[in-house]
Amino acid sequence: MQPQREYPTSFEAIFRENHTENTVAGNEIFWEIPFSPATGRVISTFGIRHLNTDKYTLAASGGIIGPNAILFYKYKPEDVRRDITCVPYAWQSDASLPVDTREPYQIIRPFSNTCFGKMRYEWLHRRVIQTNDDGLSPIYMRYANVLLMAAEAINEIDGPAAAAPYLKQIKDRAYPDHPAIVDAEMSTATVSKEAFFNDVVDERAKELAGEMYRKEDLIRWNMLTSKMEENREELQKLHQREAPYDDVNLYVYWKRASDDVSLIFWGLNRGELGAPPVDPATYTRVGWTLTSATDNYQYWERLYVRDPGMQPYWPIWQYILDASNGVIVNDPIFQD
């Protein structure tokens, strides 16, 4: 049986539809958690940072949780998911103007503190009037997740050839203008059952980043510790610009575009080394590193302290423990 559902026209369209708060049955989004406009901090946690209040939001927030720095370089530049998922800028506006008229403009974020971009105040069809809650209903299940689960399961039962059509739909949308990349990746993925599974592991990371699936995925694959260790090693290589990250610039150059709102970058993509080849004096240079002299811990040391595989459950929040009069405790087995 082949997958039959039609995708939205673009990866971006999925999340813009979510922000209309009028999801239509039969499209990519299967299920959202319904929040009222005064409930939930989805954008303020996982969205693009707004450094001050403006025409889109009275909550100067966003960017509390962002992508691991390594994620940007897991995508190919042609992958349309990259620039929707990993955003190297925040929004700022002129605080001297009346709030309702403040037009925000982009400013670059530090490499160690970029934003997820699937949730954005500026995509909502209403202004956020709460100072904390934004009320965006988070997506709980969408069709891409179903396809990836089907690809994983069918590969285990019937092998990669039978599972390939499900995985290919994900890649087709990721590279709408680059079918040769899709063909090359599918050829590599279908060599064996193991190769296909590993590709699904990577595709789930790229497709569902910021949608709160990754930890649970790694737990069920018994890969939480190994992937965290791998990530820690890769972050150190990225920081030192060791292979395979020796083609990443030590600096990012930026300038304001003609619209006086968005930014133009040089140095974000692999291979963009040195200064911009055209009009370099018009750019501002910033260091693209993961640590600073004031850090108590290196960026990669913040990933975990104890063995992640020994802590597969989310701990109970401290304020709940405090209010339980000693009745509730976090299991010490998972604190060693």
C-alpha cells in the first residue's frame, strides 16, 4: 500500500497553517492541543525571540529553548527545513515609538543561542496581548510523523524497498527543487535495513526538530546516551573547526537588506570561508563560536552531567516536590 495523502505546498505552509488557529481536517496537521489565547507559552518558549514589545506581541519573549548548534549543519543548504527550523536572528524594535506601531527588525543572535523558527509571533493572525502566554495551540501529531513511523515499521518487517515510498515523501518535500539529492539519499538509504533505519533516525531529527519528539525517540531506540555522547564530540569538533566542520567559517558577516528589516548573511553556509567576496566593507563581522571567556562550562558540557540513559523520565518539578510535604520525590535511581 502506497501513501496517498497530499502534502501542503511547502514545509513552511504547515506551520503557517498552525498559526491561523483554524486547522482544516485532512491536511498535514492531525491533532493540536487546544489552548485559549491566554493559555500556554509555546511561542515564548520555542519561538523566535522578540527582545521588546512590538506590533505583534506584548510579550517580550521567545527563544527560551532553541536548536542545538550542531543541528544547522545536519541539513544540506538545499533543504528547505533548515531555515524554517534554525533561525540565527531575533526581532528588535524602536522602543521610543508607541507599542502598536513598532515595526520589528532582525538582529543576529549568538551561535550558541539561536532560535527555533516553527513558532513565530509574527505569523499569528492576531496580536498577543498577554505578557506571558501566547495561546498558540501546539501541534501534537502531523502526517510527516505518521510517514516516518510507517517507514520505520515497514523497514523492520518487509525491508527498505517496501518502506522507501514513505521516506521518499519526506525527502521530496525537503528538496522540492533538487530531485537528484532525493534520489542520491534514497539510493544510500535503501542499501540495507540498517542503513534505512539510520536514515530514519536522522530524518526524524531534521523533520521534527523543536516538536518535542527527539528524547522519546532516542529512549525507545535505546540511543539516548550514545547520541548525546556523539553530539558532545561533534560540538567540540565544530568549535575547533575539525573535520567534518573544517569548512565552517569562524565568523559570520551580516548586513541589513534593502527592506531595512531582514538580514543578509555570509559565512553561515559550509564553504563560505573568509570575508564576503563582494562589498565586504558593507558587512559587520561577528565571531561564530560556542563559548565565551565568562562561561563556567563549555557549551557541550551543558548537554548533560549524569548518564542520560539512566534518566529516561522527566523529573518532577521542584515546586511540586516542595508542595508535597515530602510525599513525592524524584527517584534517586535516576539521579546517580
